[in-house]
Amino acid sequence: MPLYCCLNLLKYRVFGRKRLAFLQDEVFTKRYISGEHAFAVAPMMDWTDRYCRYFHRCLSSEALLYSEMLTTGAVIHGDRDHLLGFDSAEGKVVLQLGGSDAAAMAQAAKIGEEFGYAQINMNVGCPSDRVQSGRFGACLMAEPEIVADCVAAMLAAVRIPVTVKCRIGIDRDDSFEPFATFVEKIKVTGCDTFIVHARKAWLDGLSPKENRDVPPLKYEYVQRIKRELPDIRFILNGGLETHEQAISLLSGSLDPQSSSVKLDGAMLGRAAYKNPWLLQQVDELYYGRPAAERSRADVVNEMLPYIESKVDEGVSLGRITRHMLGLFLGQPGGRIWRRHLSENAWRKNAGISVVTDALDKVTIAATKVAA
Ligand SMILES: Cc1cc2nc3c(=O)[nH]c(=O)nc-3n(C[C@H](O)[C@H](O)[C@H](O)COP(=O)(O)O)c2cc1C
């Protein structure tokens, strides 16, 4: 293992709470990660809606944000403004599509491009029964030709990038080769970016939730495919909980075997949603931008005009604040914040005073702890 990796690994292991210092080492970060894919919040159905993305954008101006998955049928035949519309303040947003018909995927991708999405992503990772019966999502890992047709059709239809989010395989065959064959077959279309949830999907009996936890994580498969195809971008996803862990895995520095492999980005799902303050460090750690000096309370205050305007439009307060429940996770008053919003934001006529009251309670709790 190169000396700088040994040193960083040592720092990582030894310094405990000071571990972030090594991540903030400019040389370390710049050497390993660059580009707009460096950090993303995963697409999550029912979670990463427009309100969630607006909130996440207040915490990071650089992170790539994803829509929930939309099927081609919904995009083509549904209420487009309702499904696809988003606030320009959300910045770069990737539209994730689910489908397996190349012409429909191309049409939906074109519609997404016209709506202003920055990229189109094809979902080849979702294991739900509904998705399987529609013959898309993770079951398409067994049919790379269909995925390749869809990707080629989308690339021909739009000028924005088209990427694929996949697993490392499906069902019980644990070998690396089917994953490599899948990537090879898609790569010939010109698609150069794969986001890989580094566990298989077991389509025979696990629920979608279990399929996010039970099949073992094999980060080494993603490192290996990157070693074999260094010109393709691979974004690592699955089970990443902290920036220390993510950046260490991207740099290969936790695994002596893979120290020569540099992955191209990290995608965090549940950890970022449940502890959104993680996003506050993203611009600095992954993009080398100066960290914005702001507190959690500043972020709440920044959200207030947006919340007020949405509530005035008739959006229920709870639909927005549900994404903010974790903002004070682990902080004095964090539980009071969560409880106050959960109990009051869904009430009829609830407005921003619910949020400002919750913030007052947090401030009082923090003052008591400090006293
Ligand atoms: C509530 C929920 C909904 C999800 N919906 C989608 C989805 O629409 N499209 C998709 O590709 N993955 C979806 N996923 C999977 C995530 O994008 C991600 O791959 C998975 O959670 C693993 O990452 P994590 O361990 O960082 O959460 C969903 C995950 C969760 C928890």
C-alpha cells in the first residue's frame, strides 16, 4: 500500500473524533475525488420528492440530487407538472426512470430533459414485485440487451448525460462475471457512468426493504470493475453511513488490495435522509469548496420563506417538514424538534409557526444543556 494511504489509514484508525481532519486534507480529497458525481443523495421513492430536495439543497449546493423513480407510463401519460415539476433552486437534479421499452424510455427522457433535469438515470436496481411484473428494475440485470437498447435510445434522444443505477447482480449466483458482462454490454452504448448498489438483489422472496439490508455488501466488486474499466465512472452506493467510510472506500485506502483503485463518487441514501446534517460537509469534502458557516437553525430559517410559500399554495406543512425531522439528530433538543413537528405539522391550517415554535424549543433545550 502506498505510504500516503498507510498514513491516512493510521490517522483514520487512531484519531477518533478528529478523523474528519484527514478528510479535510485538501491534497487527500483532491487526489481521489472530482467531478459532479463525487457525492449524491440516492433516489428514494416517497422520500426524495421536491420538498426533500429543496431542503437538501439548502445544505449542499454541489451534491447531485435525484428524483424518486418515475415509470415511463407515468411520465408520458400522467400529470407532468405534478410529477416532474421542480423548483429551479433545487439546482442539478437527476430524473430517474423505470421502464424497459426503449421507445418509451427515449420519449420519457426527452420530456425530462425539456423539464430541465440535468441527467437521466435508468433504474436497474429496484427489486419490488410491482416493478418485476412491469419487467423493469433489478430483474433487468438478467437482460442487459434490453437495458442497452433503452440506454442507446435515450442517448440518441437527449443531449444530457444518461446513467444506469444497478446492483452487482441478482439471485444466488455470487460470481463477479455476470456483473462485469452486464456493465460491458451497456458500456458499448456510450454510457460511461454506473451507480452501483454494491449488493445483489434476491428476487426470490425478500421484500424491497430486506433487499436493502440482507444480501451482503461487496464493495470489492465495484473496486474490481473499476480496475478493469478505468475509463468508466463508478459511483459507490449501499450501506455508506459516514463521510470517513465513504471517502476511505472511494480511495481504496481501507483495502490494501484495492489501493490503486479510485472510485468516482459516493451515493448515500438512508444515512443522508435520516441525518441530513451530513450534507453540510459535502461541498467541502467532495468538491473542495469552502464550507458555508451556518448552523442548523440557519438552515431552518432559510427554509421558512419556501415553506410559507408552499403552505400558501395549499401544500400540507407536514409534507415538507417530514424531511427535516432528522436535522437535529444527536443534538440537544433533537427529540423535542422531531416530536413537535410530528405532532403538529399535519394539523389542519398548520403554518410556519409550528416550525418556529419547534426551533424555539430546540434553542431552549440547547441553552439548558450549555448552562
Ligand atoms: C425508502 C426508499 C426508497 C427507495 N427508492 C428507490 C428508487 O426509487 N430508485 C432507486 O434506484 N433506488 C431506490 N432506493 C434504494 C436507494 O436508492 C439505495 O440504493 C439504497 O437505499 C442503498 O443505499 P443506502 O444504504 O445508502 O440507503 C430506495 C431506498 C429507500 C430506503
